[in-house]
Amino acid sequence: MFGHSPMSRELHGKIGWVSQAASNLPKDIKLTVRELVKLGTVNSKNMFRFFDKTRQERVDKAIKMVELGDVEDIDVGRLSGGQRQRAVIARALASDSEFIVLDEPLVGIDRDARNSLLQLLDNLCHDEGKTILMVSHDLTAIRQTAHRMIFLEETIRFDGSTEDFPDLASLATLRGIGHVHAHMHASHNEGVKEEE
Amino acid sequence: MGLGVIMLDLASPILEMLAPIIPGEFFPAFFTMPMLQRSLLGALMVTVVAGILGTYLLIQNLALIGDGLAHVSFGGIAVGIVLGATSPLWYALVFSVIAAVLIHEMQAREMMTGDASIAIFLTGMLALGLVILRLGGGGITTDIESYLFGSLLIIDESGLDFISMICLGSALLLVFLRNGLLATAIDPIAARVQGLPVRNIGLLFSVITAAVVVSMVQIVGTLLVTALLVTPAATAKLIGRSFKSCLIWTQIFGLSSVILGLYFSAEMDTGSGSMIALITALIFATIAIGQVIIQSVLQPEDNLN
């Protein structure tokens, strides 16, 4: 990754991580959006630098990017699912990382929140030049937004440009369920999209 | 000259200045007599550090670790007493730190969930302490009782040195670690991706907790440590709106509990540790009930859910 082995020290501060539906956050903590986003600026290299002015600027910028300015002093426990997801994305942005990994960010948020989130990711990719890797079950969302898709089901079933991704009928064949209409049930599948 | 002596030299002019405005018949002695000044100073220092620690512990759902480690310390104290140690608290410190590291490692390796490993250490070491005391011929003497329920009067000069050293050291470490510590406590996976040394931070935090718990033993006793470690922080969480405000409220509740607790125990001649613990619980109950009443008055429609 960036020419270094995974988890090596050179990568610290270069990768931003957005957990599944922000559900990793403890529910009852009293932590404001601003306090949460600020945590993203900390890494092993700057942990003990307490008078870093750029930290504040990065936090301001990240909050602005995800449009949470008017709730920045509210504790994250009181946010809606979509807002909390945005707050966690802002934390990843505050690290100034070029590469952002999102694990199922679309789970547990409503349609409007989903759409504005996808819009946000699109902006981050095109305007801010971030590379975004998103793991999702939401095939439609991925097809609408990603540049490259990797379709995982037991193994890599598809890897290529989004335009080349097969339609639903050939997708069924791809998954080996073309002839099992009677007992067809949703099986585990993950779409991976990558924007560059 | 120990750290405790320096701290007392710094604090005693302030305490003596406050003495004339302190109410009560016996309580003002805490501000004038060096022996009681030591107790008051020790109690205040421990409360400040315990409050900071408690706020982080609550985020990680580790409220009972203090109780567990305090019981482990009791085992250490018992071993120290039977071996004829002059200050058994050093034994407690060693036992408590080892137990904290082991509990942390068991959790980090996912060998056991937090609660279960704490419960095993708690009962195991308490039992060890009781058995060893019996074998040593003493059983539970008043001396040992003071470690169980706390006795401010056993804080001598070396006791205050011990407390000052642990409290100042821990406070310093907590201040330096604060960013990494909060990131780790809130979301360990994200902290790891960001490149924080999550494991080492956790380990260091465990050692700090173990040390602070031992320093609290003389103030509130092994059985009541949780009262100062967790209750003020839990009360603060009821009304605080940010992490920062929780830290501040914790100090307000913790320090006022200690002062009120010492006041009532002096005036009513009860144990200081138990009175402090009782006050922390009363403040929690008052705030919690008050909040429920205020909320049901302001938003009665919420009750429909």
C-alpha cells in the first residue's frame, strides 16, 4: 500500500477508516461532533504535539466538508444515523489521509441520508482528490458512484470498470444461480467499489 | 524530603487561610492539624485523578475494574502484613499492577470478556488475602479493617508521599496521553488504522488504573474504591454534554463529595470512607431523579412511548 507493507509506520495518518454504520461508537458517550472529529487528527507521530495549530484547521475543514457545522457542539449520541456516519467520515477526513476506507456506510440510514452521503463521497473523490474504497451490499449505490468494482462472492467474481459490470440477468449466471429460481435466496455478496 | 512533604508545605498555608470560614465543630481541624491536613490533601489529590480516570473507564465500560483491582490490592496488603512489611501498600501496588496487566492481556487476546476476568481476580485475590491472614494468625484486626473501609488517620508522612507520587505521576501521564487515550477508548479499530499504538496505550492505562486504585485504598478503603472512581464520572455523564464538560463536572461532584463526606464524618463521628461513598451515591441519586422529574415535566408527551 503506497509502496509499504500494511500497518507499517509510514502509513500512519494516510488511511482514514469509517466503520460500519458508525455503530462501533459507544451509544451513551458524551462526546461532541467536534471532539470526535478532532480524534481523527491524532496518530503515532503527533500524539504528544499539543500545540499544533493545523489540527484545529483540519477539524474545521472536515466538519465543513460533511456539512455538520450546525451540530458540531452536539453530542454524537443525539445525532441521526446519517449524521453520525458523516461525523465519522469527518474524523477520517481530519486525518488528512489520501485514502479512505468505508465499511458498509450505507447500512441503517434512510434514503435521503444515503443519497447525500453518496454525493459527499463523490465530491471528496473529484474535488478533494481522495481515493475511496467502499465495501457495500448496495449494488445500485455502487453502480451509480464507483469507477471500479470488485464483486466478491467466495472469490472475485468480477473486477473491472463499472460500465462493464454485467446486468442483472448475467449477474445471476455469474453467481451460479441462473437456474435455481425455485430456491433462490439472497446469499452473502459484497460489492466493492473504488474511486480514483 | 518526600513529595508528600512538599505538597503539604505548599497546601498548608492555603488550608490554614481557609480554616476560619470552615463550619463545624471538628471539621476545621482538617485545615489546621498537620495530621488531618495530610488526610484532606491526600483525599483531594486522589479524587482529582480518580475522576479523570473514571471518565475514561466509563467510556470503555470498565466501571468495575477499580473494584476488582482494589480487592486484588487487599490480597497484596494481606501478604505484606503477614510477611511483616512496614508498608504493605507496596505489596498491594505490585499485586494490583500485575493483575491489571493480566486482565488487559486477557481482554486484548479475547480470551475472556472484561467482566469475567475481573470477577475471577477479585474473588481469587480477596480469598488469598483472607486465607493468608488466617494462616498468619491475625485474622481481621482493626489495622486490616482500616484498609477495607479506609481510615484517613493511617495516612502518615510516607503514606502521603506514596499518594502524591502516584497521583502526580498518573495525572502527568494522563495529560500527556489524553489524545491517544480518548481515540483508543472511543474506537480502538479506527485508532489502530490511524496508527496509534492502541495496545501500549491500553497497557499503560491499565497500569495507571492499578496504581491509582492502590493510592485510594487508604482514603476510602478497598471495598469503596468504586465510589470515587466511577460514581462522580457517572453523575457527570448525566448532565455533561461534551467530553470536556464531563471531565469538569466529575471534578465538581468528586471534590464536593469528599469535602461533604469529611465534614459529616467528622461531625457525626462516622467512618470517612463510607461517608464519602454515601455522599457520592446521594449526589448521583439526586441528579438522576431530578433529571427524570424535569424531563417528565418539560416533555410529558415522551412518556407515551
